[in-house]
Amino acid sequence: MPHFRKAADILNKYPIKYVVSTNTMGNALIVDPETESAVIAPKGGFGGLAGGFIKHTALANVRQMSQLLRPDIDVVGVGGVSSGTDAFELILCGAKAVQVGTCHRVEGPECFDRISAELKAIMKRKGYQSIEDFRGKLKPNQGAKKDGHVKKKVQANQNGIVIQPLTLLVAILVLVVGFIFSRPKLCQGL
Ligand SMILES: Cc1cc2nc3c(=O)[nH]c(=O)nc-3n(C[C@H](O)[C@H](O)[C@H](O)COP(=O)(O)O)c2cc1C
């Protein structure tokens, strides 16, 4: 995306050690339908979105910035980290460290040890010794077959039902065969 390129081109000109990506994402408003009022008091209730809602945008931003910035500029991944898996995904997208905001606010400082232990467990299961074993090594989606599978899954989630092409073909065949076999009887009836 052009604005990422423009931002990275500017940052790359300066002796920067790290970039934090992202912050909260605006514009957001929480409405209480019972009291019919804004939940947050200042600024007319307008604020920035944080937590799980922004995780996928944070992943994308971290991925793009870590690809476009000079290799000696580290990216700190922020946005929706509340588990070791979230931290793992951001590191996979190129983050050298991760920050925790909302989860700390909700759970308290205990979240750091928990997230860290979960991340370590994932690394152990996958046989990684250090974050450099997988940092920035996100793989592209492998092939059209898998793409189709993902598309079908998304379709199923959104619509609750998926009619696969083969199922449709079999249904049409059954109808055609049924029609052919029922024709003589229909003729006899006439
Ligand atoms: C309670 C709270 C206070 C925050 N205060 C600041 C702040 O003063 N300056 C800032 O740049 N970001 C602030 N943030 C944004 C966080 O640093 C972080 O970028 C954002 O919440 C996204 O991370 P998260 O999804 O882990 O919450 C704050 C976030 C929270 C939840």
C-alpha cells in the first residue's frame, strides 16, 4: 500500500532503532443501549479502538513495516495481544518484541507471565529455541486448493450453509434421472 511505503521511506532516512506498530485505531464509539448514552465520558465518547478488535490490522501493519523498514530498525508489535498465540503471530509477522495494553488493563500484571509461558510452550512444541527461529518467517498461503478450502470455511461461517459444486451436480443428476424414470408412469396416467 502506498502510504506504508511513504512512511517507511521517511523513517528509513533517520537513525531510528525501533518503531512501535500499532497504536489504538480510531474512530470508535461505545454505545450503551439501555442508558442511550456514550460509555466513555471525555471527547463526546469518541476514542481509539484497542484489544482483539484490532489484532488483524496490527498483524498486517507489523508485517508490512517489517518488510519495508531497514533491517536494523526493529518493530515492536502491538494490538490485541492477550495470549501466547497472539504474541507468536506478531513475531511471525516480523515483530522483535510485543507490547500488551488492554489485556494488562483487564487482567493485571499477571498476564505477562501467562503470555510468556504460553509463547514458550508454543515454541517448545514447534522445536524453536529462540524467536529468531521464526521471526518474520510467515509463509504465504500454499496454493489454490487451500485457498478454496478457506473460502468455503468463511462462506460457511457467514451464511451457515455451503452447497459444494459436487453436491449440486449430484442433486441435479438425481432430479434428471428421477424425471426420466417417472415419465412413462406420467404418460400411462394421461
Ligand atoms: C488504558 C490504556 C491507556 C493507554 N494510554 C496510552 C498513552 O498514553 N499513549 C499511547 O500512545 N497509547 C496509549 N494506549 C494505547 C496502547 O499503548 C496500545 O497501543 C493499544 O492499546 C493497542 O494495544 P492493545 O490491543 O494491547 O490494547 C493506551 C491503552 C490503554 C488500554
